[in-house]
Amino acid sequence: MWQRIRALIVKELLALLRDRASRAVLIGPPLIQLMVFGYAATFDLNHIPYAVYDQDGGRAARQLLARFDGSGEFRRVATLQSQQQMRTWIDARRALLVLHVGPDFSRDLLDGRGARLQVLIDGRDSNTAAIVQGDVNGVVEEFNDQWAPAHAWPAAPARLRMRAWFNPGLLSRWFIVPGIVALLMLVITLLVTGLSVARERELGTFDQLLVTPMSPGEILLGKALPGVLIGAVEGVFTVLMAVLWFGVPFTGSVLALGIGMALFLVAAVGIGLLISSIARTQQQGLLGVFLFMVPAVILSGFATPIANMPRVVQWLTLLNPMRYFLVINRDVFLQAASVRQLLPQYLPLALIGLCSMVAAAWWFGRRSA
């Protein structure tokens, strides 16, 4: 059996790499998606979730926090009681930033001394963090402008000290490049598998495959493995480029990233084979790939935060395998995430992969009957 499958894998790779049009197809889609992102993606933030750790409780602290609560741009999600909770809320992505008001904030201001306000921002998404930083600066400046003349201060009293976790320099490439790993793996895998069965039908060789000693399951496996192989090579190459060329820190576990890659490839291959089994021509297969790929990328959190999307659209993203792999990728790169921490991402990704492969096998068997 494995010898027959190996022969089919070699045939698929040769058909893909020898055809000039197929090689061109692997290059064109990323350029098209770049145009889509340029017009469709937005980084506007509304109702930014934030938590407060107020050790002061004085009048000045209450006035400052009231400005955040009443700004319309911020939404308080928690009032914390310890410094450990600050890390917990940011690690779990339940708060985008934490405002830490020290115990002497109000006293320092009333005594004529400068006071410090600490702001901790989740820096895993550098673009979002930079926007949040600007919004925080705006609120603090308004507080300064109100407090200084009311208390006869010659200059702004509050001093802002900010620190972004996981991406201290807020470098955008630390956020974008790990996302490109998922993007290119999805594009390449869908194109390789999404055209495989449709190509056989269009060339008239599909019936020849069915009369060979290979069973439909063996044929489907032979069609799936080239996509997994090419997607894995693409993923490993992109990860190496991210670390060695772009200088993105890899702080997590190679095993954690490898498990995520494997599950993501199974899900992408299953979706690609389902599209290819339904399509009768390569043109239909290519259109089907784009029909799935463009919304999948936009609704994955690659460029636009999922939290900013309408509630119904957020539910729809739960069916998107790229959503989970993006979290795995960025958490492994920047947050030193382990296998145990990523289990909430592995499980739905494995379920999507299983369902897509079963659906592809069922449809392939129906078409080959």
C-alpha cells in the first residue's frame, strides 16, 4: 500500500513543480491578499478592556480613573487586588492594559510633588499596543491640564511610566512576521491540495486513478501528504527566516510550535481536499480556495483584532483554523508558551482538522462512486 501511495505522492509533486502555471499560482495569491488587507483591515480601537490596580484610593486617583471610565474609549473589566492579578489578566488576554496607581499618588500630588502612574500594556500586538499607548497619553494629558491650574502647578504634575510586556520596543515585525508563518502555510497548502483532485478531473486522469489497485482512501492520502510536506517545508523555512533574518525572538517550545503546525496542516489539507473534491475544474478549485482563504485570513486576527469585530462575526471565527494557529504562533514566539498552556488552542484546531478530513473523504468517496 505504501509503495502505491509513495508513487502517487511523487506524481503529485512532479505535476505541481513542472507546471509553470502551478508555480505562478503559488506566488500570486499573497500579492492579492496584500491589496485586500490594505483596504479592508482597520486598527481603530473602541472600548479598550483595561483593569485597575489602585493602591491609593485618594481623590486624585479617583479623578484620574474617572477620566478613563468616562472617556468612551476604555472599558474597565476588573478592579484588581494584587500585583499577581496584573500578570494573570494580561496573560489571559482578558485585559489589554492595566493601570497601576501607587499608594502615594494622591499624597504626592497634593504635597506638590510629581506622581507616577504605571501602565502595563499587552505588547503581543504591537500595532494595537501603540494605539492604546497614544489613547492613554491623551487621557493623562487631559488630567494634567485640569489638575495643574486648579492647584497652582506651573507644570503638568503626573508623570507616565509605561512598559509593554512581551514586546518592549513595540516592534511591528515581532507581531507581523509570526503571523506570516500561518498565512503562507495556509496559502500554499490550500493551493496545493485545492487543485489536486480537480486537476485530475480536468485532465481526464481521475477515472484512471479509480481503476488502479489503489482504494479511494489511499488516493486521498496520496493527495493529502504532498500538501502536508510542502506546507511543513514552507512553515519551517518561514520560522527560520523570522528568527535568523528578521530577528524575532523565539522564546517558547519547539514542540509546542510543532504540534500546532501539524494540527494546522491537517485542518488546511482537509479543507483544501474538500474544495478540490467538490470542484470539477481547476478554475472552480481556485475560486473555491480564494472563497475560503480571503475571509479566513481577515477573520483570523492577522491584522484586525477579533475583539473589535461584531459579536456574530466573532462566533464565525471559531470555525477558522488560522485563528487558533495565530495564537499558537505568536504565543510561542513572544510569550514562551508551553504545550499545556496552548491546549485550549490545540483542541478546537484538532476538531476542525478531523471534521474537514472526514468531510473531504466522504465527498471524495461520493464523487468516485
